[in-house]
Amino acid sequence: MSSPTGPASGLPVRMPRPRQSGRHRRPEPVAAPEGAPALVLAVPGAPSAAVRSLAEEVVSIARSELPGLEAAIGFLDGDDSEYPTLSAVLERAAALRVERYELAKAAGRDVAEPEGPAAVVVPLLAGPDSALTDRIRQAVADSGAAAETTDVLGPHPLLAEALHVRLSEAGLARADRARLFTVATAADGIVLATVGGEEAVRAAGITGMLLAARLAVPVMAAALDQEGSVAAVAEQLRGSGSAQLALAPYLIGPELAEGLLDDAAKAADCPVAEPLGAYPAVGKLVLSQYTTALGIAPQPQGTPVR
């Protein structure tokens, strides 16, 4: 499996760095264990150059947090040429693990036969979407590779932070409550838009409560893929006193069907922020799901409400 920093094949060599002496030395960074399964990012939606760039940035963030991490990207709707399918990526991960073991044995190294998963599959989804997660599990099964699939990324305080940032970037929220400056276009009610039906709306509501605490305005979740849901939530917010609404997509981006967000903004009659995209917290949560599956690191903590 290839990476931007090395060839697809061959045995990795890790050279230990000298430890800094003294009681003020910096702690040694956590690194991926030798022989650890690959992290495979499962990307939903129609593949494109923009989607690939987003996924690569998310993987780059994860790699920067865990040196030595082997990671790859599998597209749920890939074509096995320009955009490799999830099943094909998993097949290659399993084959590469066997190849490395055989090379090590041929070199006379005393190595244990590979066991456990060859890959840990992390869905690039902020919230639950049973239709997509079922397809991911089916792709894992079709690959025949030993692989473990994690939960989706949310709900999590870091996603509330990401939503806050995207709203502030669009001029729809103050960037920092502590500074007490105003934004003329700041919303006094947020429609948190997601896909995946009622289960996704309930999960988004948890992150929505964290976002409401950050912004000190009401936040309500709605389903983009349920007709009338966004308009009904917008009407409910206006009925409770919110005069200036904003639509915040609780979505990474690739899972969003073309035109769906624009239609929702028209239905709510309000401006809309950008999807979460490759915000750093997304990459950190992808890594958190991977390390939690392996039991090698704690989950990241959310930032305090400002």
C-alpha cells in the first residue's frame, strides 16, 4: 500500500531518535506499532478530484498525529482505476501484509505470522447513515480481507467546534464569545442539517446541544433527505423567536447529493455554511476511531466552550 512518503512495497525501517536528557525533556510522540493494520478511509458519494483531495487531506491530518501510520482511501462508488473501490483497497492491504511477512521470513527475521485485522475501516461520516454503513460492511465482506469497521465520527465535541468555525467563516456566528464582538449577520437560530433519516437527526441533536452551548442560540436538527423536514424546523425556530436563521451542514461533504443543500437553504429561506470538509478535527476523529479500535490511544477531547 503506497503512501506519499514511501514506496508501496518493502519493509519499513524505523530508526530510534536520541531522547532529550533532563527532567524538562519533551514526551516521546506516540507512533503506530510495527505491523499495525492499515487505516482505510471509506469515502461515500460520487468520486471526484475534489472528493479525493478532501479525503487525502483528512488522511494527511491523521498521519501527522500518528507517525508511521499506514493509510489508504477506498471509495464506496469507486471505479477501480482512477478511484479505487473500498473492496480493492482492502484486498491489497491483506495481500501486502502477507507479502511483508514472507519477505521478513526470507530475510531470516524471527517474525510472527500475521493475525488479527489487516485493516481498520473508518467511515468518512459525521453521523449514522444505515444505508451507507450497510454498504461499507458489505464491501468489507466482499473483499474477503480480515478488517474491522469502526463507528462513524460523531456525535463529538470536536464536531461542534468544527460547525462553529464553519459558521463563523461564513459570517453567521461570532468566532469567539469571550471577545464579545458582534457579527452583523450572526444567526440567532441554527438549523443543523444532516442525512440518514431519524437516527441521523437524533445523533445530530447531541452535537447540536454542544453547538448551542458554544453559540448561546437555539440549534435544531433536520433531515435533508426527508421532504419538509428542514422547512418545518426553520418554522419552529422562527415561531420560538429566532428571526435570523442559518443552515449548518452536519456533513463532511462527499455524502451530500448534488443540489440537496441548496434546496434546503431555499426551503429554510436562510444562508448556509460550508460542510465540515477536511477540518482538522475530522482527521483527528478518524484517527481516534482507528486507535480506539486497536486500543493504543485515548479518544481526543473536545475543546472547552468559550
